Amino acid sequence: MLDDGSANPTVGLQRCAAGHRERRSTVQLVPHAGSGETWAKIILFGEHSVVYGQPAIALPLRSLRMRARVSASAGLSMLRSLDYEGPLRESGARFACVRRAVEVALDKVGHPEAQLSVETISDFPPERGMGSSAASAGAVIRAVLGAFGVAASAEELFDLTQRAERVAHGKPSGLDAVATSARGPVQFQAGRMEIVPMNLDAHLVVADSGIRGSTRVAVSGVRTRFENDPGGVGEILEELGELARLAVRDVAEGEITALGVAMNRAQQLLAHLGVSDHHLDLLNAAAIRAGALGAKLTGGGLGGCVISLAPTVDAAVHIRSALRAAGAVRTWVHPLHPIRVEA
Ligand code: MEV
């Protein structure tokens, strides 16, 4: 089952201004205000192979939030996001996913012509494999639906987010849409998700290389390799899937040493797929030298972040310093507390 992630309750609805009434014979409702929230994610195992139907396991990072606010706009739809402030329609390729999210949400509420002021506020950087595009789309969709007082099921929210994500990624697996609104570790395969138990006495260190990664470019690079060598690349994808499958058990049973070994193997396989790079390799090596049990890239790669597994909080602090010394521009330490799943 998908997380219900329901939009905040309607703040209020206002009868629209005369201008709208001139265009339409019926009185149109426009939103007063709405808000939505999602969060960052990291992929523990299964990036890229998940696109080919293999399983993946991802962790939502709920302390790194993506918030969206929408309200009625007197004129054109406007956007305030990252360093951009201006008309939504002029916001450029970087915000294509947010524009599409507004469109699909307005279609869903039955007011495609409504003009909105849209704002997103993020605790984590875009284009670093942390799920920013799915998170921003998901938060905006929830905010628009909330403003119009329209409820949506978890499946509908997933579907709307996927429609927006397609603008950014082409053919996203759906893992990011699910993980950026999930309330626990997620096992995902072929459009189906399950929250899985986690019982790890360990810390995860996330380090940002500072290099922007394009998931679209990375995914299409893997596609080209697969088309040129379906046998060889197919084997790599299958082994990545097997690592994810085994990791579900290790995550539940607290097998942190085995997880670390599997992370290192996944990193080797991802490098064979051509989605690692010099910066990510340097950061992974620095983490291992500093005592990490395992380290790998996370998300699309070709820039973005690496994750490393630390056996204690002291080790995590030490690894974080080593990552910074090796060039990481930002780091986050995330405790992997036990998470039980009700039967
Ligand atoms: C991107 O965060 C994860 C990928 O596996 C793409 C996808 O799942 O759609 C690289």
C-alpha cells in the first residue's frame, strides 16, 4: 500500500473575481491557500536496475523536508523556488517538473485555468540524487489539491507525481515518487511498494559532491549500454537486484557488516554501468579509509551524493570529516533507528 500522504486540509475557498466570470458562464472557485509536504530520499540499493524491473530499497529522509505553498494569484501564475522568482510559464527547463505538477493538479481539481502563486522551500539541494524533482512535484500537487479541498488516494497522488516526473526523467520507475512521501524504508519493484522493517544500529552519512547530476542523462546512458550489450549489462542489473533483495533481510536483521560489503559491490557494479565518476569515487574511497563499512553513490549518479555506513555515531562524525576533507560540499548524518512494521 502507498502512503496516504494526504494534502493539508483546505484553508478556504473564495468566489472568483469578475474576470473569470466573464470567461465562463458558471461561477468559478479559486483556491485561497494550500500547503503540501514531502521529503528527501536516498536509495540504499537498486538505482538504475529498478528501471528494468529489479527490486530496490530506499530510505525516506524525513528530516530533510520539501514544502510547497500555493495561493490565488491576481494575475499570471507565479513561482518562487530555489533562486527563481517570476512567472511560472517562464521558469525554464529546471522547473519543468513543477510546472507539470501544477498542470496535472489543476486538471485533477477541475480548474485548469486557475492562476496560482506557487512557492517551494527545500531543506536539500536539487539534482543530487536525493529525489528533489519527485519531492517538489509531490509537495506542489498536495498543496494544490489541499487548496481546492480535493482529496486523493495514495495511488492517485503517486500517479499524479509520476505524470509530473516524466517531464524530468522520461520514464521514471516510480521509486522516487514513492520514497519521497513514504514513512519508512521502502522496498519497490515494478510499481509495487512495501514498507519494510529496519533494525540497524548504525548511521548513514550522506555526502554531496557538489556536482549536479542529471538522472535523465544517467538513465539514458545505461539504456544505450543495455541496448549495445543486453547480456553483459543484463547480468549487472540482475546482480544489483539480487543485492537489493538480500539487503531487505540484512536491514531487518541488523546485519551491518554484510550491508557494507554489499554497498561496496553495488558501487563497483554501478561504476561498470558508467554512472559513477571521479568525484564520487574519491568520496567513496575517503569514507572507506575513514572506517565506513561500505560506501556507494545514491540515485542517478554522474554527480550527486554518496552514502556511507558508519557503525557508531563517533565513526560517522569521523567519516563526515574525511568526506569534507575529500571535497564534499555538504554532509548529513542520519541515524538508522529501528523501524517496526505493523503486521
Ligand atoms: C533516480 O533517483 C533513480 C533511478 O533508478 C531512476 C528511476 O528509478 O526512475 C536512477
